[in-house]
Amino acid sequence: MRGRRLATLVRPGAGPPVVWLGGFRSDMRASKAEALDAWAAARGRAFVRFDYTGHGESDGAFADCTISDWLADAEVVVAALAPERPILVGSSMGGWIALLAAARVKPSGLVLIAPATDFTEALMWAQFPEAIRRQVMEDGVWQRESQYSPEPTPVTRALIEDGRRHLMLDRPIDPGCPVHILQGMADPDVPWTHAMRLVERLPETGVVVTLIKEGDHRLSGPADLDRLVAAVEGIAPRTA
């Protein structure tokens, strides 16, 4: 895999396989992925999860990677481990990756949790004050404090510039399959209005949106996990 080892966990079972695409600096052992694995075990369904380069148990340095790298990781994993028109489940950045991958992967369905489509531009660059923009461009990196990790997140010039190659919200988006979006309305990282921008670009049919008024970005509480499993099950029977 481009000379780097990608950590994967594969649960054999009936198809179409469900593939987990995690978020920015998240990993394949996060609570939502674990909940889907438990569902897959109980239902006898195939389930694939992995860590992007620079994430979790995979090789590579996070700061050296861009959206192009993580998209390539997803496409390689699907081609190798889930080639049978999978159901892609993408959380945050993984939602963007899922939408980008759909053109080549041809999924049976998409379940997107707080999809951070175009986040490098719309949720990072456009929100940065001029001083931070200057630091990113001149120094090549800005260390962003994170509420999810004790270590700051490096936001690199390469990440921002590469992200512009993959922007989607300026045109219609047709993944060619059913889409179910789960979005918290109290999400401070991916505002629900940003998710609605995506909805406006998706087809008129085959799109379901579940808004959770008190929901945060993680959507990892018991009720949230039940909604996630129900969303996957809602697509899975129609494609089995």
C-alpha cells in the first residue's frame, strides 16, 4: 500500500460489506466503529475498518499526509478487502472521503455522520484569522489545540492546498446510491447548517437526514449508536 502498512480489522460475513471511514485524527477502534462491529457480529455481516496513514495503528506521520493520501488509503482498502459494492460509513472527515471515493468505489449506500465535506477550506481556512493563515503559509504548519486530544493537531499548508483539489460543495453531487446523514444540531465542529449545504447538492431522491437537536460532534452516546446501527440496517436490507 504505497510502501506503508495500513492497519486493518476485517470481520468476515455476508455482504455487501460495511466499511468504516473514520474522522480526522480518529481511529478504527472508536466507539462508533466498535458498535458497528458488534452489530456485524450479531448479524453475520462483513465489516471492514482501518486506520488511515498517520492514524492509529497505521504507519506514517500524520503531518506528512493530506486528503489525497487518506482518499487513496480508503480506495486501496476497499479494492483489497471489500470490492463488492460496499456500504461506506463515514464519520466527519470520513464522510468527505466516502463521497470522494464513491466515484470509483460505486458503493451500495452511504451513511454519513456529521460529514465534514470540504472541511479544510470551509471549516478551517475560511474560519482562520489572518495571523493563522499567514503562519500556515509562511511556516508551513500551525499547531491547533484540540478538545479531543492532549496533543495539538498540525494543520499544514500541504493539507490546505491539497484539500482545494477535492472540493465538492460548489457543484451537484451524485454518489449513485442511497444516502443517510446523521447530524447533531449542537455540533461545534461541523455545524448542522454545513451538513445542509451538502444535502442541497445531493439528488432529490434517496437522501435521508436525521437531525439530533442535542447531538454533539461525536454522536457516540447509546441513543446515537442505536441511530447509527438503524441507519446502516436501513440501507443494508435493500442491497443484500
